[in-house]
Amino acid sequence: MGSMALIRQTIADVRWYQSNKNKKNFNLVSEKPVMDQALTNLINPNQHYLFATDNLNDQLRAGHLLNELQLSGALLGNGREYARISELKKLQHPVIIPLNYPKAPNVSDSANENALSLAKMRHWERAPGNAASLSAAGIPFALTLHDIDAKQFIPRLRQAISHGLAKDTALAALTTEAAKIAGISDIAGQLKPGMMADFIVVKGDIFTNGQIHQVWLQGNQHELIPSVITNKTGITNLCFLTGKLCFSVWKPINSVAKSARHSHSTIPTLKRRSHQGLLRSHSKLLVAINSVSVPH
């Protein structure tokens, strides 16, 4: 039995059992089948599924199977979604895409040139624009470290930006969209009171040449490069991305961290104000990238 047929049959069996187990005289003769919690959860209406596939054909099959069985879920991508973007859009499932770009083709001599296929050249050229293709098609997606070395993530994210992915869309794919797909948008994905205090502090623009100075996980500071973001008045100014959204925190950043830890690791209340000049007057900026956005 193929894997898709096995999944289909398993779901059908569980649904049949659940709909018949309480009927009168059900299973009087034969031994009552065992139903553990794992099987029961398969048809839980709040259950979300993540399909991991190795190629586009299986990815599309998985999407059709989710629709056939009326299940909600997401598809773990393979980096080639650009090739069948219209078919993927019709499935109406979010995609979690890895930044698994291929290496540049070896064309150091004529033998290697002749052995290089058009398909490999095409994928090398188009892979960095995969996220931009999904965005242009209106397909919700998140970005993941899956299938790549962690050290490659930021450089490849910047490649995606240089190949057409908007910064705002990239930020959403790392925060709000990722939280929605993971089913935890009520506790993560945004910087606001009551949410998990997970973010990074960056000097410069993370999507171009910015440098990560601090990582905050559930209100706990992990300092990569020693830095303090305060001024003489005790007011900490934090700007997001291009300065469109700025906050004034009326206490030093270390006090904010202390408040966050004492409030079950949630974001403390911030006073919002619009001030474009803050971006120019402070070199150390905070970018709201949530740590839960990159499932492994």
C-alpha cells in the first residue's frame, strides 16, 4: 500500500470507529478494537497537519489529500515551488519553505559545461526567488532552517531579499505568518503585551548588513555582542525596520528584561509614538523577529 493510501485508510478507519463505537450492539461478538489517544487526535477538529515531502509531485499529492479528507495543515516545501506555483495556489495551504539554494554550477572546463543540464541551471537561477514567487502568488508561507546549516540562514535570507522578496513580507514569514501556521498566534509572533518575549536586537538592517547583538528568549537575554541601548534620560528608543514604527520604553533595557522575566516572560507594555528621527539618531535598532518562526 502506498503512503498516501495508507494515510487515507487510517483516517477513514478512525472516523468510522468514532462514529460507530457508541451505537447499540456495536462490536458484541468480536473483540473491541483498541483506540489510543494518538489515533483519536487524528480526527480532532483542532488538529493541524504538517506534510513533509521530497519533491513537487508529492507536495501536490499531500495538498490534495488534505483537501479530500477536509484536514487543515501546511506543506513543508522543497525549494522548487516556483515551478508549479499556480497548482500550489489552488490547494490553498500555507507552505513552510527552506532556503536550500543549490551551489553555483561548476563550469570551470568544457567537460563540466557539457555535463550541466538545463534543469540544474534553471534551478540555480530561480531558487533564491522562490519566496518572492510565493509572495507574488499570494500564498501564505513561513521560512525555516530545515535542510540547511544554521549559519547559512541569514545570508540566504538576504539573497531572497535581493531576488525580489519584500522586507515586510520576509519579516511576516519569520513572525506573524509563522505563528499562524504553527497554531500559536495567540502567544507568539508579535511584540505586544502578553506575548512571549522572543526577539533579537540588531545594529543596522537585518535584511542587508545588520549585525545581531542580542537574542531574547522568553524574556531571558543572551548577549552576543556587549551593548547597551539607553540614553541620559533613561528612555530606551526602539525602532522597527525602516522607522515606520517606534516605541519609547520609559526605563532602561535591562529593567525591561527584568519586568519581562517577572511577568511570565511576556512583553512589557510599551508606549507607542511615531518619530522618524529616532532611526537616524540611534545606531542600535530592534527588529521584531520571533524565535518560534523557524521550526526544525
